Amino acid sequence: MKKIIPALLAMVLVLVFMLPAFGQEDIVELKDPAFTAPKRPAAVFKHDEHNELAQIDDCTPCHHEDVDEEGQFIEGDPDYKCADCHTVEKGNGTPLQLAYHKMCIDCHTEKKAGPVACGQCHVK
């Protein structure tokens, strides 16, 4: 019994630290609920497949560094939604659609890889 408790505790700790790594594995499209009347279908985006092909191991390249409403520094937090800071309507800061487009298209252009045209991401 004395050996079982530490083993169980170790398994729980491993699961707690591993679960965040699997949080976005089921994403297959970028369907942000902030867009209530989209003009195009959601962008096709298989999160894990994309990151494997692009050899991205860190969240920060896409979930960029920023600050939240309280001024707290956020370093590539995948739980923070783009729409938490970027609004659909033009106003202060970068609008949500432009933020998505800049993040994806700028990276694809810089790396000379990946889709850059509307219909390549927003597949009907």
C-alpha cells in the first residue's frame, strides 16, 4: 500500500502537466464565435498537423505575447482567445479578422510555405 500511493500521486502529477499539451489537438477549423455573420466558411486548420509540418513546438509563434485587461503579461497562452483583445468591429487596436490574417499570412509569406489566398484556407 505504501508503494501504491506514491505511484498514484506520480501518475496524477504527470497527467496534470500533460493535459494542457493536448488541449488543442481536436481543432480542425478556426471557427471563432465572435464572427456572428461570417462571409466565408471557417478556415480549415488542423492544429497538431499544422504544428508538426511547421515544426512548431512552442505556443508563442501563434498565441503571441501580449498583456491582458489587468496589464498582466501573457506569454503564448493558448487558453486566451484572440477575441479577448481583438474586436470584430474596427476600433482601438487590430480588428479580429486582420489579426488572424496577419498572424497566418505573414508567417506563411515569411516562411515561403502554407496558404496565402482566401480560398486556400476558407474552403467551401
